[in-house]
Amino acid sequence: MSTQANLPSDPPGTSSLAGAPRGTLEQDAAATCSDLLRFIDDSPTPFHAAASAAAKLAAAGFRELHAEASWRDLAPGGHYLLSGDGTLVAFVLPELRGGGLRGFRIVGAHTDSPNLRLKPRALYEKHGYVQLGVEVYGSPLLNSWLDRDLQLAGRVIVREADGRLVRRLVRLQRPLLRVAQLAIHLDREVNEKGLLLNRQEHLPPLLGLADGKAERLSGRLIELCAQALSIDADTIANTELMLHDSQPSTRAGLSDELIFAPRLDNLGSSHAALSALVRASQNLDDAAGVVPLVALFDHEEIGSSTAYGAGSPLLPHILERIVLSAGGNDGGGGREAYHRALAGSLVASADMAHAVHPNYPDRHEVNHRPVLNGGPVIKVNANQRYATCGRTSALFTELCRRAKVPVQNYSHRTDLACGSTIGPITSTLLAVPTVDVGSPMLSMHSARELAGAEDPELMARVLSRFLLCPDTV
């Protein structure tokens, strides 16, 4: 492992996933922000997010791989993606000159966000209303889901004419639901004592008025999904549906300097990673034998211990298959080459960061108060809730300096429990040096979140440099 980082010069890059030429920071920030808002609105669920990411990469020349197929024909210079359920992995194979494949530069993020998800037999009647039974996914700010016009999206399992079961994304485009808050006349102390919500009793949304014939309701959701997909309701074998806010993402603030949107945590980081990969793919001469790779995982908000989460062997399996296909450091392409490639690898875990809140500045460590549009945030925790170490922090800081991108630091208040990311999980699985970074935001885990309009471009710029960084530290 080298003791000094060899860092690439600032690559030309692109201002969006479409690959448009770079302009001024203001122009690039506007283009990247607009593309991010479209990406968020196209991605109401992790299933949609993975599909949206795959479509964007396909438009940039990435070819889809399948886990069950042979990867022996992977070609130098090839752009590849692997997508399934709510997870996506994409990478570019460089031209292997001289020393061969030297390692990976991995940017990891996640596609899921806290929300409300339907139970299998969700519809029921209660006191003259039709309601839906929901489960709370992750750790949302529950009050933020009240009194919003909510829609349903997810996927259905469809039985084809030949008997095969296939997955289809579905989105019911009009607002159908509302979780109505109790009127203040019936909860007089709510503003003084705070709102307490029982997840079982107080979160089921209203779908309509009951007619006293519950048996007529049993297939109504299936019928709505079938209508949205223009298929026969009898062909739907199962559904996985979740709620999302119907209000579109938007720029806001006096000078359009803010973003109001759902799911910024963590579609903001997912989009930055995708943008960075497209830019890096256009500058592979600087890669010097490293593979730029992006991994977008599902289920981070519930611990990542699933088949599609960062705690699964999914990423190690893919990395090994790449090494076996590419021939590895010594041309052998075996397990020794795989482990040598890991020893020369780096990971950036990209997950949104806590900006200082002007109404609650005391909730931040005094010298660690990131601001919106202040650039990427390096997150550090002595107990390894974030995987950053001194070496990776120094490298990322230097990459920001070379890219002329401001950088900020975050450390959690010692007397507050600290959240975590996929960073510690991935670094543990791979034994690869990792830096935890994120763009600053407010209202994290709300149904509607807030961020800066320049930060998406700033993060994409430095991550594209990270993906091409030839050496570790």
C-alpha cells in the first residue's frame, strides 16, 4: 500500500447523467439539480430507484449483466450494470496495461428511505371508513406523514400466460390516501406536550368511505394495480406496495438555492454516485488499472442484513467475478488476484449528512456544523458508526482540494446516539479503507426533506475524481 496518493488532474466530466459538456459551477449545479429532481420523482420506491438508475446508465452506454449468466466475455472498456429488486451495481472495466487490475474504487449508497408499507391483507372497514393496514419501514419522522396527499407505488408479481412469474413496477398516479391527524379540539395539549403516535392505531391511512360490504373491497387494490398496468387482475399473484408523498420535488428559496423533495436520504447520494460514474467512464485513461464501481443497496434503513443489502455477499461476489473475468493483477485471475485487488481498493460510503439547524444549533458539536451548499461532509465517529479513518479523510480532503470543491466535517454530539451507514458494513466485509461522506441536509427521515441546490453537483465532482484515483494512502 503506497504512502503517498497519486491524484488525477481535474477530469473534464459532465454536468448530468446524459453526458453534457461542463460549464460554470452555476450552470452545472442547475443541470445536476434538475436531473436529481427528475430522478427522485421517477423513484417513489427502491424498486423504481434501481430501475431509474439502470435506465439512466443504459442511456449512457452501460450494458446489463445477469447474475446467472457467464461473465467471461467482459471486455476492457466495457460499461456494465447489474440490477435486481431495489439494488444496482455498475462498473467500467479499464484497459489493463502493464500491472493489470490494481483494485476497485467503490462508491456505495442506498436506494431505500423510511416510509409506510402495506401489510399483505391491508384493506379493512372501521367506523364507516375504508383503511389500509401499514407497517413502519425504518425510522421515519412519523408526524411528517400526517395530512399529506399520499399515493401508492411498488411492484406486483404477475403470472404470465406460460405460467412464469414476473415482476412489474406499478405506480398509482393519483392521490388515494391520507393519514388524518386528530383535530386540536380533541387533543388540546398536543402543542404543549407533543404529538404521540401509536404505530398500530394512529397511522392507518384513509382510503375512502365504507359501504358495509367488506367482501367487495378485498380485490380493489389488485384491480387498481391491474388497471395501471393494463392487465387482467386475475394474473396478479402478489403485491408489494408502499406510500409516498404526491407533491413533486422542487427548487425553492429566494434564489432557488434550496431543494424541497422526498427521499433525499438517500437518493441524493445515489444520484451523485451515478453521475460520478458516467463522468469517470469518459476518462478511463486516468484510471490506471482501477475499476470505478457504484453499488446502490436496498434495506440500509433497516440494517442491511438482507439478500439485497450491503451486509450480504452480493458485492464481494461481484468483485470476485470481475477479477476472474479481467485476469487480475498477474493475469491469473484467481483468488490470489482477487485478494490483491481488494488490498488496492478504496470505498466511499455516500449517505446524506446533518446540516446545522438554525432553530436547534445546540444539537451539533460546536466545531462540526455543516451548512447547505457548503460542499461534501466527511463524517467521523470514534466508535466506527462511520468508517472514516485519518488516511481516508486526508485523501478525500485532497480530492476536494484538487477539484476546487469545499469540504466540511461532521462529528456527532457525544451525548447523542449516532446513526450509521453502509460504510462500516462494507469495510468489514471487504477489509477495504473507507471514507463516509454525504451532502448536508435538513429534515432527514421526513416525508419531505430539504437540501442545498449546489451540493449535488459538488458531490458528483469529487466522487468522479474518487472513482479515478489511482492510488490509496
